[in-house]
Amino acid sequence: MSELLRIPEHRRAAIAALRDALRPGMRVALSTHINADGDGCGSQTALARLLAQMGLQVWIVNPTPWPELFRWLLGDDVRDRSAEGAAALAGIDRLIVLDISDIGRLGVLADAVRALPQDALVIDHHLPGKEPPGRTMLSDTKACATAELVFDFARECGLEISTSVARSLYTALVTDTGGFRFGNTSPRCLAVAAELLTHGVDPEAMYARIYGSVPLGRLFLLRDALDTLEVDLPEGMAWVTVPAGALERHQVSSEDLDGVAEYPRSIAGVSLALLFRDLGHGKVKVSFRSIAGVNVNALAKVFGGGGHARASGALIEGGIEDVKRRVLAEARRLRASGALADSPDPSVPH
């Protein structure tokens, strides 16, 4: 166990650079990508509490509202100022961006972040993006989640992993690995999770909070999405479509789409799955999922998106049918050319 938890030297050097950029009394904002997920939320709330131990004033500023599913992670001691937008970045000494490799993923905050007098500090586990948010990075694609790097930061800096910090980190690990099912579930990931259990994490209680209390509308949304299922088995592809207004109709939010793309990906013979969500106003969000050997990040990049080899996304302009036609045609073209093939490396994030 102790060998698995040993912090790699390149991470230790990156942590030292981050630590040197932070001083007691600093006002620090934390941000993550639009529609924050479990890794973004868990990493943020854990880091906020850790930085408070270092004497920093910390608050969260996200480009989209904090997800209801993870509101309990905030507790009474982590301040979320996302509703204030870019105004909450005024007067800060440093910004730390988590779980993002491209500044474009900061949505409405991107321009304000570009205008900051100092580059953002970055903690992330994604493949490199076109425009990194900053140059001082704790980044490693072999980390199962950004939270694994936050865990290393805590240990290297000699900070206390309290029960609330451990719960935040565990939430991030369990959600970003699909309940420890995806290919990014490394031996070290499980060792970190085991260590968090010694700090007061109750796995059954965590399951109930994350997976055992979904709103009824989420099941109706899943039902409607699966009703659109289309499959092209000769190409090993399957996809579902969520029409404009579906989330509002079922009184759910974008976080309730989490995991929907796993259903077409789970079909025997399918190695590439897609979820098309019509946002209205001529924009479509596409989620790409794959199994080992298929690099969907290469496909997402064609449309200005990105992410992981097994899970990526892109925001594409156009009507839903036009976007579907273009994306599916490009997927078939890239598959035929071999451009989506990669090595089935289990260390590659899902």
C-alpha cells in the first residue's frame, strides 16, 4: 500500500511550484468546467478546505450553477460565489482551475480569466488542450481523477485529510471512474480510495448520496433518451438524442444526463457511443464515449472539443439533424482511416 501511495517525483516538483505560488492571507478563487461533475465539485471542495488550513481565503467561482446532486459537498464552510459570475474574480490574488486543460471550458468566465494579471494555477488530469488556462500545472493524465492530484497535494504539503475532505475526494474518485469500473481505475486509484476510508468515508452512505437518491424526472429523461436509440453494428456505433426542452419538461438539470451515454456504449459490438443534446438556438452538445482501443478525443477535436481518450465532448453549431449527420459521417470516416485507433492502455482516463 505505501508503495502505491508514493508520490511520483514529477508530481512532487509540480506541487512544490504550486505551493510556492500561494501564501497565507491570499484571496484565492477556485473554478472548474461548465456543468461541473463529481470530480470538479469534489476536487474543488476538498482543495478549498485544504487551502484554508494554509491560511488562505478561498471561494468557488464556476461558470455554471453548482449541481444540486453535489450541494452537500459545500457544507457550511465552503463559499460558492458562482452566481456573481466574473465579478467574483475581482480582487483575487490567484485563480486555481481544476479538471480543465483548455480555457474554453470555463465558458462565460473564459475572457475574465484571460484578463487576470497572473496566469491561473492548474490541477488537471486531461489530455492537453489548445489553450491551457495557465503555465504552472499539477497535471498528469495517468491520474484516475483530478482528485488524485489534490490528494497528493494534501499529503506532500502535510495537510490534514479531514472527514469532509476525504468525502469530497472519494466522491470525485467514484464518479470519474464510474464506480471503479472504467479503465482509469488503477491500482493507485484504489489505494487512494482505501486510504480515504480510513479518514471516515462510509462507502454505503456515499453510494446513497451519489447514486441512491436521483429525482424521478431523471428516470423519465433516461426513458425518453433510450427511446431514440439508433445502432450501426457494422460500424460498432450507437447513439441517443435528447431534444431541446427535454430537461425542462422533466424538471431536471444537465447533471441528470450523466451516465446516459453509458447505455449505448454497453451494447455488445459497440465500441463508440454518442449522446446528442439539442440546446436550442442552433447549438448541439455531443458527448463521445468509447471502449479500449478507440480514441474519441481525436473525434471530438475535429469539432473543437476534447477531453479523454474514452470520454470527450464538443459543442457544435447547427441544427440537431445536421450536427448528427456531420458527426456520424466524420466518425465513420475516421474509423475507416484508422485515426481513432489507439493502444488499449488501462492507465488512460476513461
